[in-house]
Amino acid sequence: MKKEIYTIAIISFLGRPTKSFSISKTNLIFVSIAIISFITISIGIASINVWNAFQKQAKETKIAIEKYEALQNDFQILQSELSNVRKSCKDVKTILGFNGIIVTENKDMAGEGGPEDIGIEKDIFEISDESIGDLKDNIDFALREAISLKSDLKNLLKNANSKFARLAEIPSICPIVVDPGNQYQVSSGFGLRVSPFTAQWEQHGGLDIPAVIGTPVIATADGVITGCGYNQFIGNFVVISHGEKYRTIYGHLNSFANGITTGIRVKRADLIGYVGNTGRSTGSHLHYEVRENGQKVNPLDYIIN
């Protein structure tokens, strides 16, 4: 059987010689199949690569969205916590009288401390999404505000401790232990009175609080015992200095509590002695004085309980 031969001529339009070659029908079919197969395989491989790239990108996008949503949720929690801290800080300042200390709420706020790197994945924000960029700005601002609040609270705590220390040095409680449900009595108040010994008018510099012998006597504020002994007028006595401003005096004591002596430091409500009838006295009671800047003042203006 005679083979079919095909002649393929390549004609040049630039005047070059015409080239031709012959190929049998069978070889032409094989060549065509080979070319088509190569093209098909190439397209298939390219499609697979495109699909894999698409799947990878979809997966990365999904992860980025999940990170964004988690970050957004954390930011909302942070905002809520910051709001609570701001309110608490404001309440504490109001209670302590530190309203002059304020927390600025602008992007130029300056705070000390805090990490150099806030620990947020930088690649999350490389996604070209304006909302993510806004969220990053909000988080950065919230973190700066948190640092500022931390600094503010640190200063507030320092000032509060100083103020608490000063408050602890102000005589403010009843100097004798009173049973629950009962109230202390005053047999002789501060100011002018008729002396029980001379029947003449005299200035009484403190309170006389009647109580049975042995009733516990307590310090009315933090301080240092600067006097402890016996006086012919107020008998056994204790003097406590409360900082530079206040002093309290406890007289007619029956006895001192264990360890009470000049130079020791006591806290408010510490036991210092027991009610007695020593010195010039008409009956068992406690003579209690408060002196402010060296001047005798009415102790009732300081007792809050």
C-alpha cells in the first residue's frame, strides 16, 4: 500500500528561498498527537498550580480573618476593661480628694513604662484592608492609654498612701473600748466648767469619760509615745505624738498595757492602758485631750464613732 506523503512548504516574504519538507500521514498524526498531549499536560499542570495557589491564598485569608476577628474581640474587651479602670480611677480620686490629677484622653498622652513591642503580629496588618489598619491604630491608642493609666494609678497610689498615712495620724476614734450596742458617756466636756474641787469656774482642756476601772484604753491614731508616767493631777498618763500636728493625752489610768513605754510606736486602736482613778479624781474615768499644733481643741470634734 502506497504511503501518503505530505509536503509542507515555508515561504519567506523577505525574498529568502522557499523551504519545504515532506512527512508521511502517519508521522504527521503522531506529531500532532504529541503536540496536543504536550499542550494538554502543560495546561493541566498550570491549572493545578493555579488551584493550589488559590487554595493557599484562601487558607491564608481565612486565617487572617480569624486573627482579625479575635483581635477585634480582644480590643473590645480591652476597651471595656479600660472603661472600668477609668471609672475606678476617677472614683478613687474623688474619694481621696485628688481631682486635680487627671487622665488625658488624647493621642499625645505620655506615659512611662510598657513594652517596646506590643506583641501583635505585624503580618496581620499587611492585608490591604482599611478596617484592619483602623483597628491597629485603635489598639495602639488603647495601649498608650493603658500605659498612661498605669502611670496615673501609680502616682495615685503613691499619693493615696501618703494621704492614708496622714489620715492615720489624725485622732478619730473613742479612746476607750465600748461594748457593742453601747455608747460612751461624757461626765465633763471641753471648755468652761465649775471645778469639782474648788467650785470655781475653770477651763477644762479635754473630756472626762466615765468607765469602770480596768476598761481598755486605746490609741486614737498612729503615733509615737512621747510621754508615759505619773502626774499629781492626772495620775498615770500616756502622751502620744501623731506626726508634727497632733498630740493626745490619756490620764487617770489605773495601769499601762504591757510594753507601753516612751519611744515605742503605736497604731490606731492599739491597747495602751486601762481606765483608773489615779491622780486628782472624783471617780474612775479617763481624761482625754487632743492638741492640734500645740493648742487644746475639743476632742468631740474628732471622734467619729
